[in-house]
Amino acid sequence: MARILVVDDERDIRYLYKTELEDEGYQVESAGSGSEAAELLQKKDFDLVVLDIQMKGESGLQLLQKIVKDKGNLPVILCTAFSCYKDDFSSWLADAYVVKSSDLSELKEEIRKALAKKH
């Protein structure tokens, strides 16, 4: 069972993603900030991170750079309400870029693809 870390400062989004991804058979933990996520990443092993970009405090792009530096083979999917970050070079470090939607089909498909590449 793949372990996924969902990082988003919106509690409702974390709850939605956790519920939907657990229904898909994944083991999911969540963090509400970059610092909380960094702490979890130091303590536990994950197979994939779903990361929001715009968060209070440390941005998702800053955390993405740390994840790539510290855990280079850990897939990261950026999931944001804004498509404008696709042109930011930092976002290119991620395995996928998904614009938030009430339909989680694209996110679930990108998770499947990223996990398949890893194994």
C-alpha cells in the first residue's frame, strides 16, 4: 500500500484528498504547512507527496526544492488552484502539475503514473 503525504493549508482540501485517496487504497497522512510536512518527511517514509503551492509561510515551491534536494527520488505532484505556476522553473522539478478541481480524476491518474514510474 503506497503512502501519500498531502500538503495543503486548506483543511477541507486535506480532508477531501485524504478521504478520496484512502478510498483508492492509499495510506494518507496530511500536513497543513510546509514546516509540518518537512517534519513528517524527516520522521516517516512516503511514496509520494501531493503538494499545494500557495500556503501561508513556506510556499509549496520552496518545499519542493527541499524535497528534491533531500529525497531526490520521492515523486511530488503539485496541486494548485493556479495554472500560472506552470511557467515557474521551480515547478518543473515536480513529477506532475495538476490544477485543483472538484473532479479528482486527473490527480488520481497522475498519482497512479508517478507511483508506477517509481516501482
